[in-house]
Amino acid sequence: MANSTHAHTHEHAEHVLPLRVYFGVFAALLLLTAVTVIIAKFHFGAFNLIVAMVVAAVKATLVALIFMHLKYDNKVYMLIFVTSIVFLAIFIIFTMSDTMTRGNVDPMKARPIDPRAIIYQNRPEGVGLGMDTTALTDTAATANPTRQLGEEPTIDTTAVPDVRGSDSVPVDVAPADTTQPQTAPDSL
Amino acid sequence: MSQAKEFADETGQEQAGAHAAPHHHPANLAHHFSDMAQQKDSAKMGMWIFLLTEVLLFGGLFCAYAVYRAWNPEIFHNGHAFLDVTLGTINTIVLITSSLTVALAIRFLQVNKIKLAVINLAATIAFAGTFMVIKYFEYMHKIHEGQLPGKFYTFEGMEGTNPHVFFSVYFLMTGLHGIHVLVGIGIITWVLIRTIKGHFSSEYYTPVELTGLYWHLVDLIWIFLFPLFYLVG
């Protein structure tokens, strides 16, 4: 509580950064952008992702500390910002710990999104899906082209997208028999 | 009203006593703050809390990116080849430069160089506009090719199961970011006009500073979007 006038001038003296600091950070950001673009031209597998994220994190830190003045301002702002990052990390880590480990306890029969899904209705059979639809002899697009929005397709409701990251071509799951009339799934 | 007046008088006297100087009331000081520094701290704290919600808003989409990429590594690898790295790099440089100019605008207001602040704010808007123009051409190309989310996906040249998932995530994340850029253009235009009108000086430039914080966050998000979509396949 010394006095606000003093605090005010002091604050100004502290906050006005020399121009070279701004241009220095700018140059560093451009350099890091060049680095990340060049490194991406080489293929190191998972290493690429790590390098790209580390470079991005360094760039973000520079922007936050200097351009956003976090380094010089009240540390409460730093606390707020870091809190948001921490909770984002919790969010992503916990979500991934679920989605990446499904099927680890009990074997899971995985298959891709049903090829008879509405989004595939208007395309020629199998074209552009990048999916081996030859295994699925009788898709809804051919068997039941008039299926309406909201109408229940005959889908094996235990089907889930392949979470194990392999090429999600169905292996051990036979396609549901779509020649049957549209009925409620019986596989539950 | 009279009570508020009394309170103001009281605090005024208190301050005058504490400072042993006549109490003067800056024009931009709202009556519920004791001084400009406190008012500014409050405003900035509010802004940072807003930015926290922005991080979490985009965080949901970053999480979706992580999950879908882990589930479909193949289509994320194939999909990124359909993005133009050159345009993405140019846009990254454009956005970084706009971050510099808005930071400089605030820096020049701190030292009362209003004209330089105006030039830098105008430059920021120009760079933001450039970013959107480039983004427009990128989007138009993808719309033309049918590389669109969900059921609008009609592109036939990409290998992999469920290739539309990549473009769903791409359009959601860059789209929300693009909306933020458009909002930013609007807000920067507003503070530019107010700066030209002489509303801001080294005494008071909080709205410009908060706008700068918002704009830097938009830049921060792009710093992550760029490698995740354009570079890492």
C-alpha cells in the first residue's frame, strides 16, 4: 500500500520492453517454424510427432511469456493459464487411457464403422471408402437403397471402431445379414 | 445514490490520507475500483480466466484429434498429404507476424506513440485478413474436391478406412479457429477505431491489451494446429 502513483510508474518502467525483445522473439518464432517444417520432410515415425509438439510448445511458451507478458505480469495470470493446460492434459490423458486400452481385458471384436452408414448411401458400392467391401457381399447401399434417415439399420451393436490402430478391416466378424428384413439387432 | 456518494467520499478521503496527496480520479477509473492498477489487474484476470475457457474449448477438439488419430493412424497419415504445406507455412508466418504487430501496438501505446500503435493495429487486421483469404482458398479447394466432413465427403482419391474422419476433425478445428480469427478482426477493428479517436494512451490502454491477449491465444492455437494437420502425418 505504499502508494499507487509509485506502483504505477514502477509498473510502467517494468513493462515497457525494448523493441529488440519483440523482434528477437519474432525471429525465434520464424526460425522454429522453419525448423519444424524442414524436420517434417524427413520421416522418423513417431519421432516426428514428438519433435513437432516440442517445437510448438517452445513457440507457445515464447508467445505466452513475452508477447502475452506472463513473465513480467502478476503471477496469478500464469497460474490461471498453467491451470488450463494442466486440466487439458488430464482431460486428454484420461480419455486416451480409456480409448487406447479398450479390449485389453476382454478380447474385443473390432470392425470399422458400418459401411451401410448413412454417409455411404449415395456413393457407388465401395468406391472411395478405402475399405475392403468385397468381404461385405451385401451392403445396405445395394440391398436396401431406400433406407431412410432414422430407420434402424441392422447393425451388430457390439461393433465398435477399431481402437487398436490396425487396418480396420473386419476379420472375424461376419457382416450382418442384410437380406433379412430390417429388425431390431438380435446380437445383444 | 447518496450512499454510494458517501462511500466514494469516504474512500476518497482515506486514499487522500494514505497518500498524503490530493485524490484525483482518472476519467477511465470505474467507481468500484480504488485505483487504475487495481482496475487493470481485475480486467486482466477476467481476461485470463476467459482464455482458460478458450483453452478448454479447443481442448475438447484437441482431445478428439488425439483419439481419432490414435484410432485411425492411416487416414491421418494419408489425409495430411492433401493439405498444402506451403499455404499452411505462409499462414503460420502471417499469424506470427500479426502477433508481433499487436504486441508492438500495445508496446507503443505504453510509450504514448499513438500513431505507431495505430499503424501496428491496422497491420494486424491486414495480416488477419490475409490469413482468412488463404484459408478461404484452402477451404474452396477442399469443398471442390469433396474432402468434406461426414456425409458430405465425396472424395474418392484417398486410401484408408473412413477417410472422412480426418476432414471432419480438420474442418472442426480450423473452422473454430477461423471463427476466432474473424471475431479477432472485429475486436481489433474496434480498438483501432478507439485508438484513432484518442481513447487510449500510456495511462489507459487495457482494452487493447486484452485484445492482444486474445489475439495471441488465437496464434497459440494455430501454432499447434499447423504441425498437427499439415506436418505430422
